[in-house]
Amino acid sequence: MNNTAKLALAAAAVVIAALVGIRYLLPGDVGIGGPDPTPIPTPTPTPRALVGDALESGTYQFTVLGDVSVTLTVPDGWANVQGFGVAGDGAAVVVWPSDAEVSHVYADPCRWHDGFVDPPIGPTVDDLATAFANQPQRGDAAPTDVTIGGYSGKMIELSVPDDIDFANCDGGKFHGWEGRFQQGPGQIDRLYILDVGGQRVVIDAHYVRGTSEAELAEQQAVIDSIQLEIP
């Protein structure tokens, strides 16, 4: 090979090497270098109003106590409870729209014609939790600390006796508090009593005897999804 050919081959090799090097320096190359792609944020779904009966799975929003906004995520197959809660086949999560109803606790839920706790219950979370802890025929109810939607308070689990006959109670009903009577023996009400900006918000997560573990898991997911906002 003569000198001219050798020089031509050498020049070609330099050009190829340069082109290869340039390729790996080109912007946007998947091999080396280049800026990371800008992530596209996932839009937050707008909560729907809690209206109608049967609900599609998704996020819903409603208001209690006049100005406390409640947002929660509902599983498929659950239903609306009067615009302030949701229910499956045997479990429900209800946010009480009025503190006045919940604070009227019956002294005896079976003999509720005898009236409410006296003296009247005070305005704090502890006042209401203590009243329920002292209510008879409610199991070994004891308040524990809890936080829901960023707000702290107390949780107390109230049970209905397994062997009670509601026919022996006043009016054939077992009345825990004004506006609320239980559906049957063995029912559980887990009350989350929260201080939300100085207002007492009560979430009642209840279920009847025989509710499946799958539905109880759905109920817990609803509770865990709850967000509370005040103006």
C-alpha cells in the first residue's frame, strides 16, 4: 500500500472515531449524558359530591357542622348514607353532621326512655369519650389516642351485647345516642372523636356481626383515606 492510501485510511479512521464520539455527546442520547426527562405530574382527581344512592368507586366530598369539609375514597359497590357517609353490605363509615345529636348520650342504651347522661356532656373530645366509656352494656370500652386526616382525638370501640334481646329494650331499640340506634346484637361502633379547629367531629365506623374480612378491610381503607379541612 502506498503512502497516499495509508494517509487516506488514517484520515477516515479519525473521522469515524470523531463521529462515534460526537454521537455519545448528542443531547437527548439514551446512552451517556443529556438532561433527565421532565416528569409529568399526575393530575389530582376532583372529588365528586356525595349524592345519589349507589356510588362508583372514587373520591367524594361533603360538609358537616356547617364548614368542615370531608373528603374520602369509596370502594366499588358502596352506597351513599344520607349525604354524610358511605356503607357496604354490613359496614359503614358515617361522619355525624351535628355534634348536638352525638353529645346527647343515653344513660342506658336499652332503657333509653330514662333519658340522657346528666349532667350534660361538656364540649371537649375527652368529655364525649368519657361519657361513652361509662355507658353500660358497651363492653370494655376505653378511649385511645388517634389521628385522622391530620387531626387528633380519641377512638373508642363500643359493642352491643351478643346475647341481648332488643324486644326487652324500650321501643324494641338499643339507642346509643340521639339519632342513632344499633341494628343488632354483636354490632361494633368504632367512634373517632376529633378536635377539628375547636369543633368536635365524630366519625362512626360501624359493622354488624358476620361482616366479611374483605369488607372490613374496605372500611378501614375508607377511614384511612379521610381528609378534613376547615376554612
